[in-house]
Amino acid sequence: MYKIIGTILNAPWTLVGFLVALLCVPTHVEVIDHVIVFTVKSFWWQFGYLKGVRAANIGQVVLLGPKLDPQDLAHELVHVEQYMRYPFIYPFLYYYELATKGYRNNKFESEAYTRAGNKYRKI
């Protein structure tokens, strides 16, 4: 039941993710469980702390860029779970953590890196 409620409440974010994926020129798309995964040509919108992004997610959309590490998909799927755990408000919680603690000390990133088994690597 929580997946249905989470999916409904996250629908605006998922729509934004879908639009961003289209703007990043998708080369492949697949659905994994309840997540739409796009492989994209580039993240042309990278700037500031986003510089060097290998993968991203918005709602129930995951974007995989051209410079992936093996565990990046698993990492982004953890973020999708976080969206489901905190439907609709997750982006606000995430950016509050980012603003107050930075990327490396963001509890949502820490959980994703730990559970996915990948390491922080700047490209």
C-alpha cells in the first residue's frame, strides 16, 4: 500500500524526472520494479556541486550518465526508496541536509553509498 501512496505523492517529481531525462537525450530506457531508468547521452545541466554527476534520480526516474561506476544504479535505487519513505517531501529534506552538512555528510548520501557499496569519486 505504501508504494501506491508514495507513487501518487511523488508523481510531480517523477514527471519532472521524466522531462529532465528527455532533455538529456536518452539512449536506452527500461523499467526496474516501479522505477523508470534512462541511460542518457550527457548531463548538460551540470554546475556547482552537480559538476561530475555520474547518475541522478528525480522521483521514480533514474538517469544514468556515460561515466558510470558499477554500483551507481544501486546507489540511485536507494534514493528512490528514500523518495518512497518520505513521499513528496524528500527533495526538501535532501537539500536541507545538503545545505547544512554538505554532500559528503548528507545522511541520505551516506545511506546510499553504504547500502550500494560504492565509493564517493569525483570525475
